[in-house]
Amino acid sequence: MTELAVRVNRDRLTTTINISGVRTHFTIITLIEKLRILNEASQFIGAFFG
């Protein structure tokens, strides 16, 4: 549940910054962050089931 709450907060932060007009730069950061989360999740799943 904590992970979900963190993601919701990040989405709200993204929305706020988009309104501020720094959309492109922050979208790239968000994309990298999402890829990092996916990478950590896949490593965790690999360690758990591997």
C-alpha cells in the first residue's frame, strides 16, 4: 500500500509541475523514475521466484 501511496503523490507532483510549465524536463525525470521502479521490481521478483 505504501508503494501505491508514493506513486499517487508523485502523480500529483507531476501535475503541479506541469501546471508550472516545466513539462518536458519533468516528464523525462518521471520516465526514468518509472523505469527504475520497474527495474527494482523485476529484480525483486527474480530474486523471489528465482
